[in-house]
Amino acid sequence: MSESWNVSRYLIRRLDELGIRFLFGVPGNHLGPFLEILQEERRAGRTQLLWVGTPTEIGTGYAADGYARIHGVGAAAVTYGVGAFSLLNPIGGAYVEQVPIVVLNGSPTYEQWLNLRSIGLITSHMSPRFESNLDVYRQVTVDAQVINNGGLAPRQIDGAFAACLSSRRPIYLEVTEDAFKAACAPPQGIIEATPRGSNPGLLVKAVEAARDKIRASRRPILWGGEEIDRLRLADEFQALIDATKIAFCTTIGAKSILSENHPQFHGVYNGKASLPAVRRLFKCVANLRIGLGSWSTSKNLGGDQALGEDWIVAAHEGVTVGSRFFPKIQLGDFIRGLRQELETTVHPAAGEDYYTVGEEADLQIPESREAFLAVLSEPGGEVAAKTAEAPATELPLTYDSFFARLNRFLEDATQGSGLNATNPYMVVSDAAFALLGSQSLHMVERQSFFAQNSWLAIGYSVGAVTGLKSARPGKRPLVFVGDGSFQEICQELSTHTRLRHDTVVFVLNNEDFYGIEQMLVHPCFYAGQEPEAYYNVLHHWNYSRLAEVFGSESTPMTGFRVGSHLELEEVLRVIGDADHAANGGPILVQVLLGRMDYPSAIDYSVAENCRGEVDDPCKKV
Ligand SMILES: Cc1ncc(C[n+]2csc(CCOP(=O)(O)OP(=O)(O)O)c2C)c(N)n1
């Protein structure tokens, strides 16, 4: 048996070689032969790949995505048509966010395809459109193959896997039910990434242009972005900062690419949605902004732009220096080139005091690094710091006071200091107010904050955390998700419970309301000037009671409902108590918030649209 290879064994071996331990999916008869062979392989001790069935394909996709964000690559398996089309949204997100996933789609037998072609006979899940699944997946993958011939399968599989690793995006393998058992040649060699290189001449020119601009500026600031994480360039990024002492912010999508204890860290820059001091430092004190791997998405720029002579941006395999563009430049090459150019000369920024400059210019910049850090550690900004001073009271929770308290909870759990600090938790944030509220949580460890910040499918967090926790079992996930987002994905609590994960899901229940949608379309509701839009009102759920639905005696799950700081204190005490029975499984916390409440990060929208305030961040005070 060990010498007889078939397509399924081949696939399993290739997944094993990538160190993938979890295959998330929803079965269907077309996938059956593959899952049978997977079981045989496990029984024979030839693979450790574990099938994790999820209630929904959306959950499958997000779990594979979460797993890949930590492990480097993930895998998902579904059945033709009905399953594959449901999986499309998460894979679309993974394509956009550069997360490599192997998608396996079990399709009808080759004979059934011949019947369709000859007499138009469609069987379960087939569409009269011959290549419907293949066509849609071509839009969201870097390679899409139909495998119906064992003789050709090894080359198709190896080529697709190489594309997945090289382009760091999803691939699609549609395998006919009969081909799963078809004999094939054994695997040859190991599949490796073959990344594209830079254009050497343009690389030199881009680095020189950037170097000259940086040298001419007295106070540059770096803006670390998503690609630093996706291309695993955190060490290179930190080496550049350590060599030049240039201050840095990150995008919200790249939050925690480096420890936020790094001495040069100056917060998450998110345009108008930044903490005011961060925005003033980034836009007004700094006079040159350098985006490295940063995506110029609306959620990263909160109403601002990343263009102009005072910007350098390296992303999507190209570099823009002011109005000059240099294509075909790999981010890693550019960062290394910059470091070489800048470390040989003492950079002006090394001796520059951003705080003094800010103060002299009356820009309300905290007067010292210490004071700046104090501001950074208050998620709701300066205002929330005041409202959260005495949390153990009957005061109702607000977005700002909730996140300020959670920030302290995280800080209390931190061990060690500086770049060596560790924390037992990781954070997973969903879109909308949850993301804005959590953007300034102080994350001391690298890669400890996760969000699907560009594609922004609501519900992502609750599905993705399954994969994140599977990839990093030693950390306890804290998930922040709005009530509307949660309603998209609540079944996936079932997978948390089944796997006995200790995930804590905070459902931010602003009276069953799509708050951010209201804010984007009719913000003046929040100034009491107009009614809520009917389509933003959700049906009410007893969220905390879902623990009874998904938990059981052997797989416990606990639900809480908190409306005041006093109640939140009690729940945080339970979460922090390792001996408490509730920590033997997932916890759901229904956090009661007011419908009119919102994180102060987005107050700029109400200020500009409803209070008639003019945005002028560099105004002297
Ligand atoms: C899958 C998906 N469907 C629809 C949307 C559009 N959308 C963006 S935010 C949002 C509302 C989120 O509501 P909720 O989770 O209650 O959070 P809140 O806005 O109240 O913070 C919707 C419907 C989306 N981003 N993703």
C-alpha cells in the first residue's frame, strides 16, 4: 500500500509537507473518497492532518484564513457548487488580503461531466454552465485547476502549490469524485516558493530617490503596513527602525507587526480616526510619511489620503516617491536597500525630538515619550481615559470605557517588559465599531492582533478565531464583534466548543443595530438630528443564551450578559481565574451598549457632518 499512490494521498502528502495540521471543511458526497483516504492515512500513521468539520462553508473559509495568517498557509475542503459558492466570500477576502489557502473542491465524476456535455444531464449541485465553479474561483485565486486524470494530477497539484507559496494567495483544486482514487506517480522533491525579484536598476533608483527625500526631511515617520506581516518582513522592518531610529506608526490592518513596546512605536495611524495626538504627530510634526507595505484602503486612511510629495509608499510590488513611480520592486529588497543607505550616515531623525517640535509649534503633542505612551494606552483617546477611571461602578458601559477597561485587563496580564514582554491573550476584531474601538489596544507581542481590515466581511472574526487558535493553541483569543456581524456567523461558536477552545467572544450589543452603516450613510442620527434608518435595525437575540445551545456537559460553554462596569469586572475576574470552571471552554459575553453610542475614533464623521466642525489637524492651539 505504501508504494501505491493516488491523487488523495498525493494531496495529503503535499499538505503535510507544508506543515498544515488542520483541514477545515463541510463534506459532500463528491468529497467522500478523499475523506475516506484521509482516514486511512491517519490510521496508518502517515499523516497528522486533522479534518475539522464546521457548520458553514463561510466558517470553513475564515478558519482556514485565520490558520494561514499564523501558520503561513491553510487549507479548506468543500463540495461542488453548493459548498464552493458558499466558500467564495472568504476566499475572495483571502485573495485581497494576501492569505495563502489551498481550496479543495470535490466535483461530480468525469462520467457525469460527459453526461452533461452529451445530453445536458445535470446531477446534484451541477450547473448547466460547465465551468461555473472554475470560472468564479479564477477570480479569487492565483491558480485554478480541474483534476480528472491521475496521470496529470501531480504536475497540476505541484504547479498550483508553487503558485500559492510564491504569490501568497489562494489556489483552487477541483477534483472529480473518481479522480480522488485514481493512481498517480509519487511526489518528487519538495515544493518551494519562487518569489519574483525586483528590477535591479529600478530598485537602485527607487532607493536613492527615497534616501534623498528622507535625508532632506528633518522628521520622517514610517507607516508599517499589511505586507510586512504577509511577506514575513517584521525582522527587516525592525532592523530598519533600529538602524535609523525613525519613529513609526502602523496601519490598523498591520497592528502588532512589531511589539507596541518598541521605543519608536507611535501608535496606529488611521487618518481622521486616529487618536488625535497620533494624527498630529503623523501629519503635522512629521514632514515625510513613508508607507512600507501599507495598503491605501479607506479603513487604513480614515478619510485622509496617502499621496503627494510628502509621501513615499512601497506596496503591491512598486514604490512611489512623491510623484515618481518605480514598478517591479519587492518590498523586502526596498527595505533592505533603504537600511543600507541610511545606516551608514547618522540620520537626522535620530537626534530629532518630535515632542519638542510639536510643543514649540503648539500642536498639543504630549511633551515626552512617556506622556505620549500614556495617551496611546487609552483606546478611546483622552476622553475615554477620564470616563474609565473608576470602572468598578454601576456606570453603564460605553465603547470607549469598555475598550479602556479591556486595555487595562491586557496590560495587567502582561509579563516582562520592553520587547521581551509576553501576554497570554491575542485579539481578533471584527469590522465596524469593534475594529475602531480596539485599534489602540496596547499589544506587546508581535502578531497578536488580527482583523480582516481590507475585505471587511462582517462575521470574519468568529470564524477566523477557530484557525488562529488552532495554529497558536498557547494563546487565549479575545474576540470583539458587533451584534450584526455576529448574527452572520454565530454557528461557528459550535466549532469553538467542539474543539474545546477557550476563546472569549465579546458581542458588542448596541441594541441590535448596524451602527457603522448608520454612521456612514446618516451620521446625524448620532447627533440626535435624524431618526435611525429602518434597515439598520436587527432582530433582537438573547446572545448570551447561545452558550446553552452550543455547550454540553462534556463540552462546556458559558454565557454572560454585562451592562455596567461592575458586571464587567465580575466577568473579567472569572476570565482571569484559571481555576474557574467557565474557562474549560469558550465564553460568550453579551456587552450591552447604547444604540446612540459609538467609539470616539469615528466622532470626526459626526463633527464634520452634523456639528459643522472643520477638520484642521495642524491647527495651532
Ligand atoms: C458580509 C458582509 N455583509 C455586509 C456588509 C456591510 N456592512 C458593513 S458593517 C455592517 C454592520 C455591522 O454591524 P454590527 O456588527 O452590529 O456592528 P456596528 O456597526 O454596530 O459596530 C454591514 C452590514 C459587510 N461588510 N460584510
